[in-house]
Amino acid sequence: MDPLDELRRQRIEKLEKLESLGVNPYAHAFDRTHSAAEVLGAFEPDGAASLTVAVAGRLVSLRRMGKASFAHIADASGRIQVYFAQDRLGEAGYAVFRLLDLGDFIGVKGEVFRTRTGETTIQAAELTLLSKSLRPLPIVKEKIEGDEKTVYDAFADKETRYRQRYADLAVNPDVRRTFVLRSRIVSEMRRYLEGRGYLEVETPALQPQYGGAFARPFTTHHHALDMPLYLRIADELYLKRLLVGGFEGVFEIAKDFRNEGMDRDHNPEFTMMELYVAYRDYGFMQSLVEDMVHSVCLNVLGAGTVSHQGTELRFEPPWERIPFFEAIRRRTGEDCSGMDIPALKALAAGLRLQIEGSPGRGKWLDEIFSQTVQPHLVQPTFITDYPIELSPLAKKHRSSPGLVERFEGFVAGRELCNAFSELNDPLDQRRRFQEQAGLRAAGDEEAMLLDEDFLRALEYGMPPTAGLGIGVDRLTMLLTDAPTIRDVILFPAMRPERSA
RNA sequence: GAGGGUGUAGCUCAGCUGGUAGAGCAACGGCCUUUUAAGCCGUGGGUCCAGGGUUCGAUUCCCUGCACCCUCACCA
């Protein structure tokens, strides 16, 4: 027999014994009076009144000693010790206790006391089995000495932790904490924006034509309409349509899907917050971003700085602003702003950079930037005023020809956000799309598609608008000190498991 | 996509130069009513990732495949 099956069989046998004792191994509900943490907070060892509580949780440690035992149960708030003694529970109750396994969910009712060694503990007067666990969780022993917590043989196998996140969460409280923080980060962003009058909206994830970013899409097929559909790679073009419609400030927090490589910064589906506001430009948006991110950091972590992978990141505004070409000049000593493709190619060769195919000027510039500048952008920094070739949806710079009013925020060498004064000139937008069509014809699979409906909307008229996209996963990585995006996505994309 | 690494019990890991595998925890049985990595005595548990090859013999050496991890590339 499969050894795991043997462990499961033992537990099923116990389950059957429990049923024969009249115990329902899968109860319908249990009324709690306290969480584990609340018991610890409420108990006054020297208080005159006794404290009787009902708590529920998963059995995570067990020390059996004949007719009395100690155990810990864990709920979302933490863990608390429970003392099971036959003379209190009765023989029938203790018989049920004997059939419990680590991992079972139980409810316990009883008086709180303090043990000889000083640990606040519930003396179980009643025990209710809430859910029998049939498969051994990698529950681990812990030793707590003062503030020192030692975990023995922690459940650490990354593959299993990602594939079976439920087990990871059940066993590793720090993982739960990360996802609580993620929720608070999103919640704080939402609160920040709602407090300033922005309207949260939902736009299509299934789109007849994708756009708003450079990426290959996931494609699917609508049977009833017998037509291809694409999962969105960005929200941008739909949100801008809403400004045509008269909304003056909208945002959307949603999944985007990009059919590309995966690494520690990329998951094929990821969460983006996009924001568009009328009558504003990218300068306004810079202020908004630095203020919002600082505010989120402050409200979620209680400080405006965070330690990320050993580096202290300081989010207090203002963030440094460096124009794109200036940033390259500082790193390479070269001013690329006037360079044509051969000159850029020569510079790239000098830097030992290579690009496959026959890239355009934008691609060369981007490559030079991302190799020479980006890794050095550790503290929050805005790179501003990008070359127009890189930004077909951004408005031309008001004073510098060849540039657009665009900025990207970088933190810890990673792109955090992308924003611009939105292009609202429909004739210019059409020309930019046509340039993209040219790149596409030349083999650039990620070049943008011309979107006639979007152009129609722009022709009706879109007010001057500032737009923003922030990577929610990346922001979460920064604020939770996560080294990889997989640590901030509950169920990250994985190759299929070998059939078990 | 390239290079490197890893894959052994439910979990964490040993296993030197080839001779069909060990530990701790978990599990099972026994003793134990204030323990806390509880303790003591005993027991069971393995397709050594998969498939080929070399060999008398492969967990070990070679090849191929798969998964995961790291670095680089791609993904601006």
C-alpha cells in the first residue's frame, strides 16, 4: 500500500470509530465566544471572576500523557493551549479526544487558567469535533523561548507550497500574513482613491480586440457568437472611453493577462490598478503616485519606509525625478537624445547589448535604458519624458520635440508604474497606430493594433487626461519583502502536476 | 530559450569511491493527569522523479524526459 494511503487509512478508521461513538466528524457549525488571541487578551490570572470561553481551530500540537494531555489549536488570530483531562471531560469525552489527529478542526469550551509554567490555557470541559482531517498536514513543531521562535523542519518545499497553497497557508502563518497585507494594500488604494472622488468601474476582460500595452494576448473563442475573443492585456482603452463619456475620474483594479514568459516579476495573470483623471497631466499624476504609495505604506505598515530584501526603501515624497535621456547620460556619459539607429546600435555594441531581429529606435533606447539605468533605480524614482517611439498612447511633450509626457516609477530596480498625459488628439492617435501597424508588419508581434472604435471615441472628444497603471503585485512584493511574485499570488501559474 | 542546481518515508534531511536505504519529527502499540520540539519502551512505513543504457549488480555512473529552484535572455 502507498504509505500515504496507510496514514489516511488510519485516520479513516478513527473517523469510523468516532461515528460509532455517535460523533459527527463534520459538524455544521460551532458558536465561538473568543478567538485565540482574544482569550489571551481577556484572561486575567489574578482576576476574581473566572473566564469561560468557547474557541475553535485546527489542532496543531499534541502532547498526550495518559489520561491528560496538552494541545494547541490555531485559528486565524493565533494559537492557544488547551488542556484535556479525563476527569474533566469524562471518559466518553476523553475517548473522543484520543481519536483526534493533528490537523483536525475542533471546538472547545471551558475555563481559562494558567499552567505551572505560566501559559494561558483552556481547560476543556466540552470537546466538539468540527472536521476530521484525513491527510497529514506538514505541521511542524515549534519551540518558543521568550520572543525566540524556533521552527523545526518547516514545510519549505517551494513546489509543494505553491501547488498546494492551502497546505502552505494552513501551516505557515507568515504566508497568511502576506496575503492579509496584500488585501490591506488593495483596500488602502481603494480607500485613498474613493476619498478623492474617483469612481471604481469594471471594463471587459474579454475583448474582441486587445490593446493598451505591448504584449501577446491569450486568445479564446466565443461559441454563441462564433468569434475570437482576447483576454485583456490592459484596461487602458476602455477606461479612456469612459472619459469620453463624461466620467472625470475612474479607476479599475483588475487582472490583466499577458501570454509571455514567467519569472520572479511576471505571472501570466496579474493585477493592475489603472486610473484616469480629466483635466490633469502627468505632473499631477506624479504627485498622486508618490502620495498614494506613501500613504498606503504608512497605513498598512505604520511607517513610510520598508525593508525590502535587505534595502531600506523610503517612500516619502517627493521621489526623485530624472528625465529619460538624462538618466542614460548619467550612466553612460552619452546623450542619446539625438542619436539615430546606427549610432544607438554602436553605443549598444559598446555596452555589449544585443537585440534579436531588426529593432526600431525605440527598442534600442529601451534596451540601453533597462540595462544601464534601471537596475540602479533602487529608491523610488520617476523617469520622465520618454521618446515618442516607446509610447504610442502618450501625448507629445509640450516643449520637447520627439518626447512624450510619460513617466515610469521604479523601485528596487523594478518597474512599479507607468503613466502619461494621455494622447487625446484622434488624428495623432491614428498616425501612431499606423506606425505600430508598420512595426507589426515588420514582425513585431507585440506592436499595438489599430482600434477603430477607440479612435471613434476619441473623435467625439476626450478631455485632457492623465492616466496611470500600477502593478499591484509588484507593490505588494515591495511592501511584504517578497523576493518573487509567486509569493504574493495565492495560486501562481504552474506547469501541470504529474498525474498523481 | 541558455547555463547551473535539486528531486530519497507524510515533513525536514543523511546516504563516502556502485553491493536493492537511514535519522529526527509525524504515524501505530504500551506506560504516563501541568506538558510545551513532553518523556520512556517497542513497531510499521520507501517504484530512492520517470524511462533507457553500462554492469554480475544502479538510489549511486551515463543518456533522455519531467517538475521545481537559481542565474542570464525574453517579457520595455
